[in-house]
Amino acid sequence: MASKWVLLMAYSTPGVVPVDEFPPGTSILVAGPPLTRKRELMIDLLGDDGDEGAVMVTTKMGAGKLLQLFRDWNGDRPADRLHVVDCVTKERGIGQVRETDTTSYLSSSRDMTGLSIELSGLFQDYHQSGDPMRFGVHSLSTFLMYHNLQRVYRMVHVLSGQIESAGALGVFVVDYPTDRELNMLSQLIDGVIETRETDDGCELRLRGLGGRSAGWQSY
């Protein structure tokens, strides 16, 4: 029997990158130096007309701020269509946190086992429903601070498999990866969006995705 996701439409991203859409099951790595608006680029790629679900893992910005930023860029949507897994707020130890329909909290980015369990449940829900889902992680760099590259590689390997099985669109952000990190992580994804800062602002270029490539363009 064909899996449900083959019936899903491609994920539209008009005006964001040099291609207008990505097929279900696509994973993308956004790589570049700090302060090149990679978080905003991820949020833009995760946006749609509200009919698709969005799940985000955050390791640097608290869930409240990220949710507000997402809504400012993409509009609001029902609680069952938007979820943030917050890996930073509890570790900071400031104030009380309470899980809601749109937010779950882990103790820190060190807890990759807890993250795996949480995300497996979310992916399973979307896989069973057959509904479209966009998924983002900001940022793999934080996981690389606490874990070796092989363990982060295994995590991304599992997540990219779940993205494919669910027919989702996945976006992974990494800051200033070393050549070894970029080479290893690139084995697991379908395309790389590189970012850089110039005198005129931030630029991106797309590599991969069926051999297509494009030059630098502003964003």
C-alpha cells in the first residue's frame, strides 16, 4: 500500500528561496555564520496559509518569543497546528514554565533522549493523520556544544527519516559548521541553503535538490 504522504501536495515556498516548492519528505540544512538571519529564514520556510502544521525545536530563543515571531511572520493558526519544543527556558531557570497545547519543555539541549521521545510522538500524530507538516530545528549548533558530532548525526538521521515517513518538510539550522560537520550532516539532507553577510545585507544560495543550484541572492 502506498504511504499516505504521496498524496500530499508539494510545500510551497514562493519568494523565499530560488525554488517555489519542495516535495514531501524533503530535508534542508540552513548553514552560515551568526547574524545572517537564519532563524527568520527557517520561520519563513515553515510558513504557509495555515492549513499545514508547524513544529519547531528551539535551543536559543524561548518558546514565547519564537511563537510570537512565527505569528508575526505567518499569522496565527489553531493550537493543534502549531507546536514548539523548548530546550532552553528550563535550563535558564528564570520563572515558572507550564506546558500548553502549543508548547512543551525539556530540561536542556543535553536531553536528547527526551527530545527524541517528544518528537517521535508528534511525528507519529502527523503520520497517522496524513496531514502536511513543516518541521524546524534552531539550532543544531547548540546540540553540538553538548554532544559529539556522531551523536548529533544519529539524531538528524532519525529525524530526517521521520520527516520522510511523515511526508513533512524539514529545516535544520546550524551556525558556522566546520567542513567535517557540514560534510557529515549534508549526507542526511536533500539540499543546503548557505547564508552570508555582505555590505548590502544578507544573502543566500541553494545547493542540491536534484542537482539544482543557484547563485547568491539577497533576502
